[in-house]
Amino acid sequence: MAELNVQPKKNNPWLIWLILAVLVVALIFYFRSNSSNKSVSIGSDSTSKDTSALAAWDNVDWNASETSYEEITDTTISVRGNKDYTIYGLGENILFNVGDTALQASAQYQLKQIAASVNKRYKEASLAVYGRTDSTGTAGLNKELGKLRAEAVKQWLVENASINADNITVYSKGQSDPVASNATPEGRQMNRRVDIVARAQK
């Protein structure tokens, strides 16, 4: 009787190495594209990658004198500034529902006034949109909330005020640099705001 010699099927080790190599290459491309597309760093105050653009906004005087423009008739809009720039401020309660990042429909009235003033006084201006929060919650969450709200305002300006997106730098101040004390409800409300700074092109 013939002897039946059955041996186990040999694995092809080269196939396993090929699959591993493809996975490694895919992971490298994934992480490289993610890091280049990442718009915000938690350690940074801006979503812009241009460090020279960031430096231009470092010297904003948040205690600049209050001023008034005839085109700004809504009293919920604060206007301050100097000969170089104007700071248009709006409270979070005007722009957003509590804890939300989508603009309220009613906020369009104030944003239209700000956009009209920017287009009148700072044609082709460079803008910076600063998102601010109170100190409720963690610093990281507040940083993200400030960023998302500033981005929402930027998007509105691009879509409704014909302002070039490349001319707008977005900053998230989060809970840093409060304009009032976070120890009181009134102070926390003042700190929940978005500021739009318009600077003439040089």
C-alpha cells in the first residue's frame, strides 16, 4: 500500500511583509496629510499658518478708546479703536445660543452693520476674528469653542459680505485675556464675545 505523505501548506512570508509595508506607507501618508491640513494648534491663538500674519495682530490694544460711526446704529455692537484699526465687538448672546457654534438668524442684523462699516472704512482690509469665552469648563474646550465661533463669523463674512477669506485671520482666545472678571455672571457674559478687528492694508 502506498504511503500518503501529507505536509502542511507553507505560508508565503513575502505576502505578509508586502501587506505590512503597504499598511506602513498608508499610515505615513495619513499622518503627514493630517498634520499639514490641521488648521488649529491648541498652543496657538490662530488658525492661520502664516506666522507673519499672526505677528501683525499681536499688538491690538484691547483698551482702545470707544468711538462711534454713523453706520453703526445698533447699541449691542461696541466700537473701539484708533487710526490704525477698529475693533467691532458683539456679545455671545447676540450671535449664538448658549453652548452653540451656529450663528443665530437674528445676528445677521448686527453682522450686516459691521460688514457695511468694514467695507466703507477698510476696503480690502485685513481682518482678525477673535473668539472669546468665559472660564466655565476646561481651557481646552473653551479654546475649541472660541475657535468654532470665530470660524462661524468668518464664514458669514466671506459668504455675505464679499470679504476674501484670505484676508481674514481667525484667533481663539478661549478663556485667556478676559475683558472682565469671571467671578460674576455679568463679567462672564462680557467675556463670552466675538471681536472683529479691521486694519487698513499697508
